[in-house]
Amino acid sequence: MNLQNSNYKILSILGAGSGHQVLKVQNIQTSQILALKIEKNSNLGQLQGEIEKLKDLVGINGIPQLIDYGQTQDSKSFLITPLLQRNLQEITKVHLLSLHQTLAIGLSLIEILQQIHKKGILHLDIKPENIMISQPFINVSSDQILKPNFIFLIDFGLSQRIGLKQYPKKVFVGSLRYASRQAHKGNPLGYKDDLECLLYVLVYLRNQNLPWQSLKQQPSQQMEIKKIGEMKDAIFNTSVLSQKFPPQFSLFKSYIETLTQKTMPDYEYIKNIFKSMLSVGDQSTSAKLTNSASLSQSIKGTKQNQNTEQILMLLENIQNNDSIDISDDQMDTETSIVLISDLIRSYPTSSIKSITDIKF
């Protein structure tokens, strides 16, 4: 593979996705080590939308700088950004994050989301693999994590603008483990869905597991989407996801529930929730931090938490493939939901620059 201007030397492969590879390259003139993302197939056009989003987000802390972009001699689109050190998925395999480190990562990402949402852009694929740090190790204080450009949010391949009819109905957008409940239903997505994805990421970083990871494998992707979506629906308004966090974490979860897809979140309110959690000692959930009565009173519109016995029975029923009482208009996805990556792969043509070009 040769780039058009031949300024870059390929050093190694860093990773790959459904339609692209990420390579470690060196600028021949400056000797700078960089990351190159390139399409696997010629004339796919999949990276064009991501290039445009990175142009729109230039100058925002926590968003990689778009250093170069173009096409190879064999018509594969590419983009080049600074080489970041490690993603959070790699880090959690060897390092257990503390509560304060997890909360600091959350606050940093909320700052980043606030800025990209101001531009009317949704990320739609927030997961540990797409969250990078700018140094080799994360065994640092929460103050260090909170510094600008320590945490980066990458991969805008699925991102879209709010309010535009970008995704057809009944298309699953995101990653199964972290996608929002609305994504599982194939509904239009908005700012709140990015926040819900972030919530699941933080729970995963804290627990190194999410409840739906224990579900037995389903016979099809459509059933996987349905069953995991059912489980997220069933436990979101319980205490399951908040168990290893201070009580204020339930305020964040409850606030997400109050938003509509088009409502711009009150980021100052969300940031204050995280700052209040960071201001106390590195403890797990405890009634010592917040009086439970006053906390429940402050969470407006939240469904009453189920007790532990009910929650355990509910999870057991889901894992055993027992049905859950969810109305048809909430979950009618078994035969109609499709993966966005499948759509992209099925249109390997230069006329497909984004999902909006796919016809049904």
C-alpha cells in the first residue's frame, strides 16, 4: 500500500474494525510517529463522514487532531491523527481502576461530550476501546486524569448530527455491550443516548463486568440485540448499576431518564454530580455519604427501586430466556433490527459516503 504523497512509512498494525485498519506510521520528513486509519476495501467511502466530523470538532480538548487525510493510489480513504498510547479496554485487563479514577474519567468524558454536543454531533459508539489516554499508564491521581487532553474520545465512524434523519428505523447503532436502550429498539437517537452509553462504560470500568455479559449466547444477532435490550430495560431503574458508586451516581442515571432524544442535557448539573462524588473519600456506595431519604426525594420521576430479591429473580429469568413483559411498541425487533456494520459492508461503492446514502 502506498499513500499518494508517500510521506508516511508504515511500521505496524495497531488494530482493525469491520471496514478499516489502524496502522502505526512514521512521517518520513519529521520522524513523528502517528496513527493511520484506512479502509480495507477500495472506494468504500466509509471514512468520509468521520473526516468531516473531525474537521468540525477541531480545537476541542479530548478530540484527536486531524493531521492528514486523502486516498491511497488504490483508492482507499485514510486519515491520520496523533498516536495515542492505550485504550481503556487494554488498561482494564491489567489494572483495576479506583473509584476516583473511574469518576475522573467520567467527568473528563462529560466535558468532551458537552463540546461535541454543542456542535450538534452525536458520537453513538462510546465504549472503552474508543477511549484513549495520552500516556502509557493510568496509575495516576484523578487530578491528572482531569487535565485537558489526558482522556481522548476517538472513532467517529458512526457519529451523526442531531435531528437529521440519518438512520432508518429498526437499525441497531453502536456496540451491543454499551448501546443505549433506544438503540436496541431501533429508535432515533439523541444526546441522552451518548450519556447512557457513558454510564454503562463507567459501570464496566468499576465492576469489570456488566450484568448482561452473563447472558447465554443467542442463536442470532437479532436475538442478542433483543435479549440484551430487554435486560437493560429491566434493570436500568433498579440499584443494580449503582452498587459500587456513591449514592449521587443514581442522580446521574435518573437525570438521563428525564431527557428526551432532542433535549440538550444540563452539563453543569451533571458535572456537579461527578464533582460531588470526587470530593468525598474513595469509597463504594454508603449511606454515610448521602442520607438515603433526602437522596430519594431529590430523584424526581424515578421508578421505585426493586429490592435485592426481586432484582436477582429478574436477572435469573432473563438469563434463562424467560419472557419479560415488554409491550410490542417497546420491543419489536427480533426480525427487523439489523447491524449498522452489516449495512456498510453490503455497499462497497464510492457512492456510499455515509448511512444516509443507503437506500431501503
